[in-house]
Amino acid sequence: MRLAERIKKKPVIGWTILGITMVATFLLGLLAASLTERRAEIATLYGSKKVEIKPGDPNSAHWGINYTRQYATWKKSRNMDFKSKHLSNHYHDILEARPAMVILWAGHPFSRDYADPRGHMHAIDDLWTSLRTGTPVEPTDGPQTAACWTCKSPDVIRLMEEMGGEKFSRTKWIALGGEAVNPVGCADCHDPKTMSLTITRQPLQEALQRRGKDVAKATQQEMRSLVCAQCHVEYYFKGEEKYITFPWDKGFTAENMEAYYDELNFSDWTHALSRAPLLKAQHPDYELYILGPHGQSGLSCADCHMPYIAEGGIKYSDHQMASPLKNISSTCQTCHRNSEENLREFVYQRQDNVLEVRNRLEAELAKAHIMAKMAWDNGATEKEMAETLKLIRQAQWRWDFSVASHGASFHATAEVLRLMAHSLDRAMQAQLNLQKILIAYGVTDIKMPDISTKELAQAYIGLDMPKLRAAKKEWLEGTAKKVRKQAF
């Protein structure tokens, strides 16, 4: 029987064929659109090369000759035009807003100066002007090593190759002030010939190797986060050479890293008040991201922080690398079908919940440090204080791990709340121990000092901030000005 006759007798066959044809046509249309879009994207990246870029060329302006659109958005990282309910991309003095942090970091350079991070183009400027990198009040070349340049400039790629990682790390940072001049840019993440994402920092390569991860086998989607993990991670300065090392050998959680550090009997510094040997979290953004729902669902950092921009048939990534809340229609709404207002409010709700716990935790942890100082001042022994100092170390690490990553309250809300709950528990246990010790030494009236402002808190821990600021200004206008070179 002919097909036409079959269709006439059984109309369902005709409708089925029509449906199959329509679906096939639709899929072919999607394929054609995808190919056209991909060709446009490839043309954007590779089709208009005007100059050959040398491997490791740190000057992003050279790359911008070929990749004008990406370069134009990268330059916007200098902009300070965004502010949400809790975060921004302009200078904001966090110590002024949260003076308890001065107490928590007593004896560490962070007690002098801590602010919101700005865009990548500010990386060099912010390192030079920070009070954490030293002043003439201390050794004239500052206390920090060149390891501080590692995540601030693509010039580091050449310096590490020429000097070797260990020699580079133990060199004083000011000694390379005339070498590290280009802020975070194209060479940090891209191969100049293929524009493929690539790992340029030895510490990440070594950490992944120790975990049995072959970077050469990483998917493109994995690389869209791993290039960020070169810098947005927890690390420490290992040994006398102060070599940057990622403490990932046991895993990515705060407890995994704590076990790693405890095994080494490592501490970043001894607290000036409590005398507790403490760990200073850097910025474990990558670790908390992979512990959160977006990371576990397979999204990359770039999916939310580098959304695609479409210009006609051209599609390319936004290299300003800003908060997803800056452009919700290109970030959150690509997956979530909800209004911008609702999506923004969902984020704020999570942040508010975390910050409510954080504020209570910082107050109680600061109180534990001050009470420990009282115990020492009244004659407490090391044996009596041992268990309490351990609790303070554990509480501080969980707090710092949670707050050092600025996006943590959204990236991994449940994990951060879990860590803060454990931190608060340990801080309160430490206070109970200290109350018993103080009572044993006849101290029953425990009076807390006034640390309600940054200035009062810094004075309490013995910082002469006017002197430090004046010395830093004099140094920047004198010695530093002679050493420093500008890339732009």
C-alpha cells in the first residue's frame, strides 16, 4: 500500500511524520544558529590578529590590539561604579565598619588595614598603598616578601621563570617593585597563540599534581574556574623561603586544611593579646565555591562573573569580572526564571542571614581574645591556657575561612553558616574556660575595653596609626616613588 493511501486511512501517521519533520527542522535550525554563533565567536578571538603576541607578554594593551572587545571590557575593571547591599567595587574600609576585626587580628598586619577588593586593574596600586606591606617604621624594605606579587601581576610569570619559585618567594617585595608593573590581565589566564585557558602559576600546578589531578585533561568548563583558582584560594608561605603553597593535600574543607596545618604545627602568627598560635585565611573563594550549590551543579566562576556579551553575530566574555548582581539579566537570569528584583532579594536574604551570625561571632571571639589577655596578665600558666588557646585557634580559623572569601555568604551559604556555628561554639567554650581561670586567680569583675571604633580598637592593641600612616605617605612619596614604575 502506498504511503499516501496509508496516511489517508490512518491520519495519525501523517501527523507523526509532520511532527518529526518539524522537530528535525527545529533542531537543524538550532544547529545552524549554534554554528553561526560559534563561527562568530571564533572570528572574534582568532580571525583578526594584527600582531603576534609573545608568550607571557604581561602588557594587556598588546593583546588588546587583536582582541579589542575583551580588552575594552577588561579596562572597565578600573571602574568603581557598583554597590550592592553589602559589597561594592570601590574602596570601603572594613575595619571601620567592623572594629572587632582589629582585635581578632592583633599582631597581624591586617589589623592596620583591610578594605573591600577592587577590580583587577587596581591590584598593583592597592599593594603599594596598603599599610600591610610595611613602612619605614619597620625595616626600610617592608616586612613582606615578593610572594605578595604573585597574584597581582602577570610580570610574575617571567620573574618566577627567571628566578625560580623559591628565590622569587623569599625576595623582599619592594626589591621587585620596578619589575611587577602590569596589573592582573590577559597573560595570567591565556595562551597567546591559541587563546586557550592555561595555568601560569606554579603553586596551583603543584597543588593539583599532589592531588593526582592532570591539568592537561581538565575540561574547558573546569578551566573556566581553575584559572581563577590560581589566586582566589587559601595558601600559606612555606618554610624559610616563604614559598606559596596550597594546603589542599587532605581536601578542600576548613577542617581538611586545619588538619594539614596542625600536622605541620604551623601558624601564621601569634596573637598579640591571647598568645594563641593562629592561622590567617587568605581568600578561599575557589574552595567555598566548589562546596556550594553552583559549584556542585557544574557552573564555573566565569559563568556568573564573566557573562557573555552579544553584539550582532559576535559573542564574547565580559572581562570586567564584576559581581553577578551588576548585570542580573546576563548572569542569574540565564538559568533562573524570575524577576531581577526577586533574584536580588534572594541573594540579600542569604547574605543577611550569614551576616547576622557573623556579627555575633566576631563580638564573642574578640571577647575571648581579651579575656585570654586578662588571664595571662593575672598569672595564668601555659598549662592552664593550653586547651583554651586550642579552642581560640579553631574558632578563629573557622571564622576567618568564612569571612576572608567575600562572596562566601552566597557561594556556599549552608557551609559558611555551619562553620560559623562551630566557631561560635568554640569561642563560647573558650570564654567558659577563661572565666574559670580568672575566678581561680581572684578576678570576678571582667570589664571589656571600649573597642566600638577602629581607632579605639587599634589604640587598645598598641598601634600608633597616625605614625604609621604618616610614615607610609612619606615613604610612598620618597623611596617608593624612585623604585616604582608604571605600566600605563
